[in-house]
Amino acid sequence: MKLREKTKYTEGVFRTLKKIEDFCVKQTGERNAWVVGSTRYYFEWPIYGETLDGTVEGDIYEEVGSVSKIIGSYLIDGTGVIIEFPFLPEKEIK
């Protein structure tokens, strides 16, 4: 069941998103974008959709020229453990 109110992250989710944000800012200067090889990705911040146990999810996009397309989604559990975050470098999700 998903809540339909503005997401208030658990402490674990907040820490994980902050770590990912810091990586993105260091690499690209943007809070939610990173590059692997010549491909640029970005993720949508989880504003709505937190589940009752604190899990958040959102879409991941790939930029193709001037167009962006959804290529996957991520899932972070309420304790901050990344269940799935495709295209983010492995060392960044540990």
C-alpha cells in the first residue's frame, strides 16, 4: 500500500539518498545525475510513494540526445539498504 502524501524519508533512506546525491554532485555538479562511460543517467527524487515500512522507489532515466527515457527504477528499503538501483556504479551502492 502506498501513501499519497508528501514523503518524509526515514533516517536510513535519507542517509542513502544523501550519499547518492553527494556522488552525483561530485561527478556532475547536479544532485541527481551521473555518467557511466558516455551515458548520462538521472533519477527522480521519491516525493510520493513511500510505503508504510519506509521503502521508497522512483524512476531512472537515460538521456539520449535531447530526449530522456525511463530505463528502470530503484528501490531503497526503510533502513536505507539499496534493494535495486541499476546503472549506479556498484561502489556507490555499498
